[in-house]
Amino acid sequence: MKTIKVSEATPLQLDWLMAKCEGKNGILHDDGITRCIVIAAASGVYKGTFKPTINWAQGGPIIEQERLAPEPLLDSNCVLIKWSCRNWKGDGSDFYGPTMLIAAMRCCVASKLGEEVEVPDELI
């Protein structure tokens, strides 16, 4: 296991960390072409991919459930620079990302697991 800063976590690392936060059994799938987190039941049966950093059907409900507040950061010409996210519960810092879902998942992971977390070596 390696310690990383949530603010620097990649989408793959965030997907694995969010599976952990959601109490799901997240496993790295790497077939040489696609690297993603899959969810397996206790019996080991495959239940599908888990990508809340890009899948609104998975990430959107987490934003609502955790009362996260994503917000676009714009330059003086109203061009999107990046996204910011804060937890409405008032605990923790702002987290940033190139997309709304990445910023929100960073915020959620940090509020549940802390600003530094451990991830498996194969996710580095």
C-alpha cells in the first residue's frame, strides 16, 4: 500500500477509494487494454464496473447523498478553469478537479477517509 494525497488522486484511485467509502468490494480489473474498478459480491460474482468519477448514474447520487457543493471556477472571460467542491456539512477544505465528478469524489473521499489515504500499489 502507498500513501497518497486525495487532492492528487487519479480517477482510477478515486474510483477505488469511493468503492471503499461506499462499502463495496472494489477490485482492479486490468486486461491490458482497460484498467477500471469492478465490484464483486462476497461470493466473488462480478457485479459491474464502478466509475463514479465519470459515470453520472453512480457519481450524481453520491453528490446528493453527501450534500456536496461542486462549483465551476472561471477565468475573467468566463472560461472554465477547473471545478471546486466543498462538503455542505462544513467540514474539510475545498477540493479541485478537471471535472465536477472528480472534484466531488475527492471531496467525498477526504471527508470520509482523510486528506491522505492508502491505495494498493497496483493503482500507483
